[in-house]
Amino acid sequence: MPAGTVSPIDPCLDQLARWTTTVADDAHLPALLTALEALPDPRDRRGRRYRLPSLIAVALCAVATGARSFYAIADWVTGVPQEVLARCGIRFRIPSEATIRQVLGRIDGDTLDRVLSAHLAACTDATGRVAVAVDGKTIRGARIGTTVAPHLVSAVTHAEGVVLGQCRTADKSNEIPAVRRLVRGLDLAGAVVTVDAMHTQKTTARCLREQCRAEYVMVVKANQPGLLARVQSQPWEQVPVVWSDPLERGHGREEQRSYKIVTVARGLRFPYAQQAIEVTRLRRVIGTEEWSIEVVYAICSLPCEQAPPRLLASWIRGHWAIENKVHYVRDVTFDEDRSTVRAGHGPQVMATLRNVVIGLHRRAGQSNIAQACRRLAANPHHAVDLVLRA
């Protein structure tokens, strides 16, 4: 070739060098890739064209823009500039929908969740006592014939609405053992865990206090008749109201809650219970004069010095953050219950990806997740920034 003549492949090599430099200069990408390297690759070593961390990274970016299925993830990958894929570690071929579906459908969902949750937790500077809600959700759209739909239990922070962890219940079991398995795998030392009445179990209470070094707030209902009777037998008529929430108006009704609290270090015969709470709910449909009254009981493992009435009230109300900030968003924004992802571990993997991007959006200061997804869909570079700089 004559001197000074430029090879026709030189521009391609030059462009590739620029993409490689972009990846090398991104300080956040190595942390994500390093974390995802701990995830076992379900594929055979022969014929791998893409690194597993890169495929998960582009899937997270696509879901952060509102992608609801493997097809939508593949469409996003096909439509974005090559520079965006290069930042995720994909520099040559564009992965097909079949590749994305087969790989994500074979990853173990519990392991993926542990890896991503640990990575996000390492990037978080939490201060003060953290309140965490634990509850379950069924992925109804993943039911195939008579096969039971996957049921997942999650741990979500009250304040941010960030999912700390998630695991799947056994097909022939229920949430109770799954919750214990979930909390044992999380760093909950010093946190307050709120649960509904299903999980008001002595073994769960001991698990939280002795193995997780966490505190608890548990609702008491008729599934524990002995405990409920002992709580109801407290001298509530002689106990004054120590806290009342402001009157709330919304969804066509008014509601107000008042709280009575007694110290019960002995007498409940329930592990580590130190306070019992009576919550009275007054509700009225706007436009009517009749108020309905509902009384709910709860117990707490913290003494009154560490859990004053106002804080207890916020924990009891904050438990619904898992429904309002996570489950509702997955159902409405990401249409999870009608998702056609059903095979293998696909439903749980997609739920984990949704949990992660919801948490990333909230940490970025976004309260309207649907709006945040639309904004990122208009600029894929911002989607990569959100995921890689977590």
C-alpha cells in the first residue's frame, strides 16, 4: 500500500478505540461489572459472544427507560447509538432478542438480586435508624395453565422506597419461611422491620432480633388468637391517646388515626415484645356524615425511650410504602401483572430489574417513575448514566 494511503478499515479501528477509551474512562462501569462478575454464568463457555455483566447492564438501562419485556429490551438495544452499548461493554455485535431472552431466563433470580442489592447497598450512605417493610407479591401474568405463579417477597425502605432484597417463595410453601430466608441474607443491624399479621410469628421475631440484630413492629390479628387476646386485655380504657395523625383527605374519603401505647415487657409471652399499640382508624366517605371505626393492634420490640409515639406511628403507616412505592409502580408503570415473560427464571429476573431501576430513579430524586422512564427514553445516554453511576 502506498505511503500516506489510509486503509478503509482505519476509521472503524479509530472509532473502536474511542469507544474503548470511553469505557476505560468511566469510573462507574468497573464497579458495576466487578459486582456482576460474581454472578454465575448459566451458559456454556463455548460460543459466548457477550459477557454476562454487559447483558445485564444493557437490560437495566432498557428497563430504566420503561422496557417491559425481553422484546422491548432488544428493541432498545437495537435503536441506541453504538457509543451507549460500548459504555456497557458491548462493542461489536448487537445482542438479539433470542440471546437476551435465553440468558436472562436462565439466570438464578435470587442470586441476581443478592448481587445487585449488595452493590447498591455499598453505594448508599444511610444515617439513623432505617425502617424496612417486608411483604410479598404474586406475578400473576407469569401463571401458565395450572402452574403456580411466582410469588416474591421483598424488603423495601420506608423513606426512599428502595428494594434491599427479594427472594422467591417455594412453590408448595408460603411467605413465612421465605421472609426469614430473605432477612437473614440482608444487613439489617439496627434497622426496624415492619411486617403484616401473617409474619407475626415467634420464630420470625427471634430471627430478626437474634440473627439479624434488628428490631420489629408487627401487626397482631386473629391468626394469633392467644397473642391478640393478651394484647386486647391491656387496660386500654385507662390509657390516654398519645398521638394522632393529621386528618387526611384523598381517594374520596377522610381518615384520621389515633394511637394508645402501653409498655408490656412482661405478660405477652412473645419474644422481645416491649410495647403494645392500639390504633383507632376513623374513616368517612366525603359527602356523608357516618364515620366507620376500625381498631388494629401492633407490638414493637423497642422500649418507649427509643420508639416514642410519633416514631411508632410513622413506622406503622410507613409499612405501606412497599405497596405504594414498589408494587403499585411495578403493576401500573411496568404492567407486571400482564407481562408475557413466563419461562424459566424470567419473571423473577424482570421483577429484580424493575426493583433496581425504581430504586435508582428514586435515589436520583424522581417521585414519578413513569415520567422518569419517559425522559430517559428520549436520551439513552442518561439511562446509562443512571445505571452505571449508581
